[in-house]
Amino acid sequence: MNESGMNMEPTNLDIFLSEVKKTGESKLVGIYHQVPFRMFSPHYQRVEGLRNYMNEPRNKVLNSLIEIALDQVFENLSKDPEVYKAVMTEVYKINIGESFDGSGDLSND
């Protein structure tokens, strides 16, 4: 934090934009879960455009975009404590260890 009390750490959006602009890089660390889903065509085109330009695996780009979106959603949900608490109760019901089914290898996406 700086003197005015503002957080000086880069946000996930800041980090992602630095990767797009090729001025920074990051690595995903943690447990991965395979989650098949279908993408709306315009979203797919935009994701593919980003990943091709960035020369990064699709999975890394998608994880970054989801992380940015979740940051925004949960930041806004926190303004309604009742809803935030209910959502977080559901979040904590998910046992990550028991549901692990991914290799964690980003090269096979």
C-alpha cells in the first residue's frame, strides 16, 4: 500500500494486459480441473486472437480471463454482504482435493 492507502499491487487485469502487450509474463501455479464447455463463436474468435498474438496456450489465456472476471464479480458481490456470504458458503462447499481430475499440464490443451 502507498501513503494514500491505495493498493499498489498490480491487478490480474494489469498482469494480463502486460502479457498481451508483451511487457510482462506470469505463470499459472496450482491444481487444474478439466471443465469441458462450449464457447459462443464471437468469444472463441477473440480468445483465439489473443492466444495467437500472445503465443500462449489457450488454457492459460482462458484461466487469466476467468480470473479477471471473477475478481470483478466478487468485488461487486462484496457490496451486498448477504449475497456475498451465501455465494461464499457455496464456494467453500467445493472440496478441491476430492475433485482433482486435471493433469496441470498446460501444453495439452
